[in-house]
Amino acid sequence: MKKECSIFLLLIIIFKFSYSQEELKLSGVYKGKNLYIQNPFSEKGGFCINEVKLNGEIINDEINSSAFEMDLSLFDFNYGDQLKIEINHKSDCVPTIINEDDIIEKKIFYIKNLKLDSKNEILKWKAKGNVNNSEFIIEQRRWKKWVEINKVKSEISEDFKQYSAKVYLHNGKNLFRIKQIDKFTKEIEYSKKIRYESDKKEVNLLLTKVETSVLFSDKTFYQIFDEYGNEVLKGYGNKAEMLVMKKGKYFVNYDTKMTEIEKTGKLRK
């Protein structure tokens, strides 16, 4: 009898505990910003929040305070990755996500049928957008970063329109995406990524000391930076003219490589 009473009492406690809890849910996308949460006191004792989950994983580091920051940068999210936040809290209080707009997904444009014509190195897609947009920015993953390689003017349209842009393949895995920025709110949005494995030949730099031109073994997309990290030249071809550059050290990004060179020739004025 004593054992049955103990089980009955335990069931009551469990039921009362579960009944006294509520859950606040929020879904969105990562936009490079952290979340700030107000955590009031509960009349039942302690702070309001019992547990916080981010994409199913429990994160309880900061919940024992009246306000805390959920540092999303610690989770290695990429811009646009989906976020699901679940906040378990006591029933007599409600926590507040102060800046929930910073993860709410707001579509600037809609894009579909993103594909690559690898033979002609043309990226194609269909899109419709609103009045706040002016151009599509085509980016490629090169040299451990996303690099702008082309721009295409966008049109205001309620229906999907066809767009295309020239891109530059390199040896191995190629990764592209389309970026758009709202002119007024400065909100940034990215398309899904498109991947392509290319069998193009590897491009090499022919000389690391140059007088007038940087020479490559084949045509390639390149960027040249001065010793302070300022971009001084960008283009596509098998030669980059440096006649107007002063002597000194420069850094060349080309194909999938990054190399240091020295300009030795005279500056042409």
C-alpha cells in the first residue's frame, strides 16, 4: 500500500510539473546576428526559462539570468541556414525574444531553376522580385571566401523571368550562389548554392617576378592585391597588365591558388 501511494504521488508531481510548463517556439534563418532574450522571474521561484533548444540541441549556459545573449556565431552557421528555437518556460511568466526580426525570414526575391551551362560557363535562373531590388550579384567560392564575379540587373516582376550571367569555372569543385541586397533596408538574401565538378586543367603562374605583366598558363579569373590588402586589379584572361603599378610586393589570387609576386619593372605614368 505504501509503495502504491508513493507511485501515485510521483505521478501527481510529474503531471503537475508538465502541466505547469509551456513552450515558446520561433523559426527563422541565420543572418549573422545573435538573439537577445529577456528572462523574467517566476512567482513559483527562480527565473522563467527552464530550458532552451537550438535546432534540437539543449543550450542552458545563460538561462540563469534576467537577460542573456544567444551567441549564434558559436555554432558555425552559414548565412541563410535554418534555425529552430524552442524555449521551455514556467506557465506563470513569458520570456521575450527582443530582436526576433533578426532571424525572421523575409523574402526579397524568389528564385528557381538555378542551373549551370558548363560548356559555355553560363549560370541561368528564373526569378521574380519587388521594387526594392536593383541587381543580382553572382558569387563564387574561391580562395576560402565568396568572391563577386558578375552582376545582372534585376527587373520588377510578379512573374518569373529568365536571367543568365557569365561565370568562370576552375579545376575541381566549383560553388556558386546569387546574392541580392534590398536598396532601402539593406537586407541581404542568398539563393541556394549550385555545385559543379570541373575537369579543367590546373592554371599555373609563369613568373613570380614581373616587370610589366602577370602571366598565367591559361585563362583564369584573378584578383591582385597590394601589400596592404587593397584590391588593385581584377579580371579574366591569361595576362594581367601591371604597367601602372609601382614596384613592390603583391598578392595574386588565380584559379584556386594564392601566390605572392614582386613587381620589379618601372612605373609607367
